[in-house]
Amino acid sequence: MSANDAGGYTPTFTSSGSALRTLRTGKRNPNWKAAAEFLMERAAPDVKLLVEAATQIQMEKEGLLRTDKKEIASSKPRLNLDLGWLQWLIIAGGGVGLVALLVWIVKNASLRVC
């Protein structure tokens, strides 16, 4: 049912022990999916029910985490500053211009007072 992508080889497990050893090696083993399928086909109904419940709980947790992140992101305002270099240059020029204007106003006000 599950063929390995590398060469189309489908592993055949002769016992649950060999499938468990393959599964314990983790996802780095190219046959881990076939081992999991082999074990699920031979699992007791209670075990299948437990795996289904665990999968559902994990999916709900992931959905809840995604929802929480969206709520947090929408609850506080966030400034999107994906501006180009020319826009930053214009903003900097405007800031320099405003500072220069304030300095000029203060200088002229101080000259009139004196």
C-alpha cells in the first residue's frame, strides 16, 4: 500500500517486533510509515480508538494554538512597516526638515527676545 519513493520498494514486515523496531528509529527511517501502517492494521480496536482520540486531541490543540495566535495578533495594533528604501529616505528627509524648521523657529524667537 505504501511504496518507498526512492525505488518503489515496499517493505514487508514479518512480525510486530520488527515493525516496532523500525518505528522506534523514527522518521529518519524510510520505512517508518509502512511500519506504522502494519501495526495499525494489526492493532486491537481499543488501541485504534486511542490513536484516533490522540490524533483528534492533537488537531484540536494545534487549532487552538492557531486561534490563540490570531486573537493575540488582532488584539494589539501592529504597524506594518514594509517600506521601500525611497519611502524611508522621504520619511528621513521629512524628519530632518521638521527638525530644521523647529531650530529656525527657536533661533528667530530667541533673537527677538534678546
